[in-house]
Amino acid sequence: MFATLALSLSLSLSACAMEQTPRFDSDAWKAQRGVAAKDNTRGGMLAAMEAVVQPGMSRDAVLALLGEPDTRDAETGIDTYELGVAKFGVDEEYYEIRYRDGKVESRQWQRR
């Protein structure tokens, strides 16, 4: 039980390590496409971005907000946006948006 609690706390704290911006800035997000992981500031926009990109939204509407994804897997319907490295982290973070029938089905933050 202690190990589970410790792991949960660790993941929560590392996800919060990037300074968060209160409002989503579409132009600032788009400007980070192709930026080196250590310089990418998208991670700080994650909470604000999740507030505007919602399940059921069309892919066209998402692309208008976020721009083209860093990678796209048409076979699985997943767009991936690179988030950079957290302020106190070493792992690169990214955000996947999965589409079904042209609409957001799910979204998830990941680390590699």
C-alpha cells in the first residue's frame, strides 16, 4: 500500500513540475512545434489546453486550436503533440489525442 501511495504521489508531483499557465494561448502552443524538448514550453499549457480540447470536438476544431500535430498515426487515429521536459524532470512528455469518426474520443498525457 505504501509503495502504491508513494508512486501515485511521485507521478502527481512530476506532472505538476511544469509551471502552468491559466489561459490557453493557441499561437504560443503552435509556435512550439518542432522546438527541442528542453526548450518546449507546451507542458506549462497542458491544463489550460485540456480545458478547451474536449471529447466530441471535431479534429478540424482541434487543429484550428493546436495546429498540426508533431506526429500523426492515421491508422490508429492518434495525433501526438510534444510537451517538452518538466522543469525538474529528465523524461520527455507528450500528449496524445485519439479520434474516432473525426471527433476526439480520448486524450492522455504520457512520458517517455
